[in-house]
Amino acid sequence: MTLDVLRGVALLGIFIMNMPGFTHSLFAQPVAEANAIDRAVVVARDLFFAGKFNLLFGLLFGIGFTLQLGRLEAAGASSPVWLYARRLAALLAIGLVHAVLLWPGDVLVVYAVLGFGVLAIRKLPERAVVALLAACLVFPAASDALRPVLLSLQTETVAAFEYEEFRATNDAGFGHGSFLDAVRETARVFAWGYSSPLGLFSYVAFYVQMATGILAGFVVGRRRWPQRLCGLGDASARWHRVALATVLLAGATWLVVAATSTEPIGPVVVFVLGLAKTLGRAALTIVYALAVVRLLQWRPAAAWAGPFERAGRMPLSNYLLQTLMASAVFYGWGLGWWGRAGPALETLLAIALFFLVQLPLSAFWLRRFRYGPVEFLWRLVTYGRRAL
């Protein structure tokens, strides 16, 4: 139950952070918000949501990897690794359809590719895995500090022109075009991300960020902590305090360094700022996860946790439904609200759609079926009818 509740919570956080990508072109230059409410929402969203819930989903993916592969091995499957590889291949196919046709910000492709990577390193000793995890935590800061070396001025200049072109074509395809226009624009953006220097630079950073959560989940799953939640009371409280202290320390470091730095900012300062942000983001993800784990040990919490659990039992279906709902509201082929919503309305709409549509719909569906619709297809492709 706990892992499903965490997936449900992660779905809400991801929806809140993805919503701006459906309301306007992410290639547009950031603008100062006109009113205080929108400015406050932008700050709160960046502090409390940005990157945290994708990391949480990655953590759960890594835990799920160990649990599912362990079940296959315990069940005596003739080739558990091959079977799990089929599972990842099916996820990759679903993700590619989603990314190319509906939402270029898709994360399923990333999880599937990284899943193959974890499959390849599954027998590494824990020290090696922890070393990889540490490298993933340092990488974003290092890549930011080395960006002037890794990306030439010419590349940055070309990218600036490409951004302006994409802003215009996004407005036309997503904001005012037909469904097919939106599909074509989605495919263009996705292809650019995996073919242009700046797009690849951004994707590498995103893959490493997601690998951080997945590797952490892999270690947690290896240690069988999810199976021993009831016996981790004191330990989880200690880890909770350590994670919260790390968040505060990272935030204080970022504020002090940012406030005392002078222009132009050198690579060392960029590295320190980036490392503080990365560590703070990872620690806050742990704070959220442990807060839910500890809260669920309080019996009355089961009442509010039930809807989240049901949403978390069909995370793939709900993730894809978020794309359909948001694009239907903002794209030209739907209600056409493109460019009309500020940060406060975006966030409010994500919360409303999650609580008023996704939670009730998940409960309705699971009263009648064992799996979500996309989960059913995923299992059918992976295991065949015998597993249904």
C-alpha cells in the first residue's frame, strides 16, 4: 500500500510541474509575472515541486525494479532477466508513442532506458552503485560549471534562434492548430531534443537526474527496506531529520553563495550553487517520501490515503491521462486556452483535475478491473495472458 500511495502523491506533483508545458511554449523567454499571487506560485513551485516528484517516481521505479525482478526469480521464471527486459521494452514503446505523438516532455522513455542500465549493473557491489549515485549527484553542478567549455558560443547562438522558431511553431501547432498539427509539432520538438547539441545536453542532464532517483531506489530495494517498513520506526525518523537538515543546509549555502557572489560568476561558484540545488532537491524528495511513510503508520491516515493508493495502482494510465486532459484544455484542438493561464491557474487546474477527475476515476475503474487500462496492456505484452 505504501508504495502505491507514494506513486499517487508523485503523480500529483508531476502534474503540477508538467502543466506549464501545456499552457505555453517552454521555448519562450521567462517573463516576470504580473501579479503577486503568480509570483508566489512560481517561487513555491520551484522550491517545493520542481524535480522533486520526478525523483520520487524514479525512487519508486528503482524499488519496483528490485521487487519485480525478485518476484520473477522467486516464482521460478525460466529467464527472469529476459522477461524483465521485455517489460522495459514494452514501457519504452509506450513512452515513444507518448513522446512522439502527444507530449515531448515524456519521462517514460527515460525510465525505460535507465531501467536497461540498472538491469546491466544489477550484480555490481553496493559500493559501486553508491559511487554511481554520488557521481549522478555531482554531475549537474559539474556540467553547469563546464557549460562554456562543452557548448561553444556558436552552439548557444544557433540554439537561441532555434528557440525563437520553436516558440512561434509551438504557438501555431499547439495553440491554434488541429490535432494533427499538434502531433507534428510534438514530433519535431522530440526529434530536436535528441539530435541538437543543446537538446542532447539538456537530455543528458535529465537522464542523470532521473538516474539519481532510480539508483537510490535500487539500493533501498536491495536492502529490503520496503518489506521492513514497520520495523524502521526509529531509523526512518533519524533519516527524516538528516534529510531535513540537508535541505536547510543546502538552501542556506545557496542563499549565502548567491548573495555574496559578484558578476561575472565563475565556474567554482556555479558548481557550488548547482551542487547545493541538487543535494537540496534530492534531500527534499527523501523528506516527502519519509513523511508519507511515517504518516501511514498512523492508523487514521488510511482514510485519506485510500484515493492516492488507488491512483498509484494505475500510475501509467494516470500519467498518460494527465497529458490527454491538459492538452484537451489548452491545445487548439481542444478548448484552446493556450497562453491564457498564469502560474496560479495552471497549478489550481492541475490540483482540480487530479482530485476531481483522476482520483474518482481511479476508484471507479479499480472497482471493476484489476489493473488500469494501460497497465493491462503492459502486462499482456510482457507476460502474455497467463499473467492476467
